[in-house]
Amino acid sequence: MDIEAQYNKALDYLYSFVDYSLKHSSELAKAEFNLDRMFALMEELGNPQNAYPIIHVAGTKGKGSVCALCASALQAAGFKVGLYTSPHLLDFCERIQVNGEPITRELLVELVEEIKPAVAKIPKLTTFEITTALGFLAFAKQGCNAAVIEVGLGGRLDATNIVTPRVSVITSLSYDHMAVLGDTLAKIAGEKAGIIKRGSPVVSSTQKPEALEVIQRVAKLVDSKMILVDEHIKIEPLASSLDGQLLRLSSFIFPSSTPHFPLSKISHSLDLTIPLLGSHQLENAATAYAALKVSGLEISDEAIQKGFAQTRWRGRFEIARRNPPVIFDSAHNQDSFAKLRETLEEYFPGKMVYLIFGASEDKNIPGMFEEMKPKIKRLIVTRADHPRALEEARIVELARQAEIESEAATPVESALARALELSAKDGSIVLSAGSMFVTAEVMAAWNKLNA
């Protein structure tokens, strides 16, 4: 059997378990999330997650970018770095990366074969739990001496939350997955704060007061020293262009309650360049910087500068073509659409957008439309090949209610072709957003067009 066939067989095996990412929100809310299965599985595998130091990252938005920045900086510092993220965009192996490269299909096939006996002993395991175990095992097998682990959903009961991290990180919190995580920011923050571990420091991005209050309370409860972006680290934007952003971070002397933080000067400033665009990415850079500094891992400011400048993180205001612009983005809630609109205004002031849009059935679509309406010339509604994707007719109706001009085009490939056709006439931006699954399919279609 060739490797392609073996790889597909391995994926069939993984997807033969319960995959909550494919379930409707009503089923998700009834799911039996607990960590017992995961602890038992890792015990069977020899607890590979304890073989290397870990930075553990939760949050509603920005967690992937923070992970990518941390991993790139650690690699620049000479570490062999494991990076575990989800979902993938184009290929399943993207979820498990070593030194910036997805593991090979051959390795995934080997690892799946290796874990099958352990999996067989533990009932009710899910696809995500098994995939997480594969990631932990891959990093140990590959000799990683540092790993950055992104939470899948929530935090407290997420499959990744069996680790004892050097530092826990909570990025920007907003409303998402409310059927599972709760309908208030305080409840959502309570789930995310579940990754904070006794005695390990926690770094938090700037939060709304009700979320911050919960994180601070949990940190105090487990004696975790807390570093808060904006309070302990100031961000000064210096310059930005389509090639990236230049910022200055200033860290001030911290209260005696944060002895883990190694900076003791009255003021320490560092200039950084990041290729990621948008003001929210400045905050992500500050969050990643703080996480690296409190992790206890040996990393110089020079390595952070080099690593941040080399960070690659696809589908985040990714400009695939500059004229007329084609942009891939992963915004999929109201808060991230607000940031997306601000970023469009900053880099393409006055330019209108042909928005290729699809969304899962549990998303706040009217909220997204409200934020983006001033920029939308026409909405090209489509549907990803995904069981949770909402029918085009429902989205077209919501667009009509929001007084946004729209049309439907499926499959996603047709939606991209239509947006490009319209853009060719007037130079407006072609933008994909609303669902990671739609953007992934738009990216695949774009790659095919430009192969």
C-alpha cells in the first residue's frame, strides 16, 4: 500500500471516533467532556507530554498567532520545538509541527499504528483526544526540547489540559462556542482559566473587566503569579506596512508578587518586527513575549526579535495578492470581525470588499454583518464541505435583513471565481472570512488557480 493510501487509512481511523468539531452545537452541549480518558490514554503511552517543557495557550482569538510567535522564537533560540494547533487549513499534519514543519504523513501513519493498542483499552475516546495524544507522542519521539500547545475548545476540560506547563497563557476573550462554554464572558473566562496551574505563572492579554476579574480570582486561588499585558507591558506601535509591523514593548518593574518575571530593570524596552498585520497582532506579540520571558526557558531578546520576524501563520489577514487584493482571514465571531474591519481600514482605506462568506450554524452572523457592513460591496455566500456549515439560503436571508447585497455561489471554488470576476472589474478587495473551513477551501481553490 503506498503512503497516500496508508495516510488516508490512518485518517479514516481517527475520524471513526466521535469528532465533536463536526457536531452541531446542540450535540456539543451534551458532550461528556472530562479529562479521565485523556489521563488514562497518556498513562498507557508513558506520559510523553512530560518529556519537554510546555507553553499552554487558551483564548477566544489570537491563541494561534501567539502559539506561532512563541514557537518561532524558541526555534530561533536553538530549541527543537513542537507546535500543536487546530483545526488545520489544508492538511491534517499541519496540526502537529516540529520546527515549523508539519510532521510527515509517514510519521503520522507510524504513530497511529503505535497508539492503536492503547486506544483500544479506553472506551469513548474522541478524535481530538487521540489527535492530541499523537501530538504529544510525536514531540517526544522527535526529541523536542520545548513545545507550544494550543487549547482546542475552552480550557478546563480540553484534552490538552493534562499538561503541567511552564506558563499558561490566556489571549483575548470574547463570545464564541457559548452552547458549551457559557453565555457570559465571566463563564467563558472561567472555562479558559481552567488551564492555570498551581505555582505556574499565567500571562493574560488585555481583557474586559468581567473576564479579567475571573482570571485574577483563579490565579490567586492556585497561587499563580499573573502578568497582564498593558499593565506590566506597554505596547507602542512604531510603523506598519503590508510587509509587517514594527512595535516597541516596554516592561516595567513588577510588583513583588511576580518574582517569576526575570526583568528587574525599572524600564526595559525592545523593538520587534512581526509580519502579522492588524493592531490586535501587536497585543498578541506582547502576550507571546511575556509568555516566553516567564517560561524559564533560556531565550534572549535577540532570539525573540529574530523568531518574531520570521513567524509564518497562514489565514490571518494573509494577503495572497496585492493588486487587486486577495485576502484570507480566519475571523469567525463579532469581535474578530470588528478587528478585521479596523485592519482593512488601516491597510486599504476606503476600499470596498467582495466578501466570500460562510459560517457554522452556531455563530452570531448578524453580529458579524453589523461589524463588516460598511466595507461590504457584495456578499458572496457559500458553504464549506462541513456538516456544521449553515445553508446558503439562511445566510442570504440574514444578509437581506441586514440590508447587505448578496448572492449565493457553491461550491467554494465557484464563490472565489465569482468574487475574482467582480474584483477584476473595479479593483475591490476579495476577502474570505466567517469560517476557517470556508477560508481553507478558498485557499485550496486559489492554490489550484495559481499552480
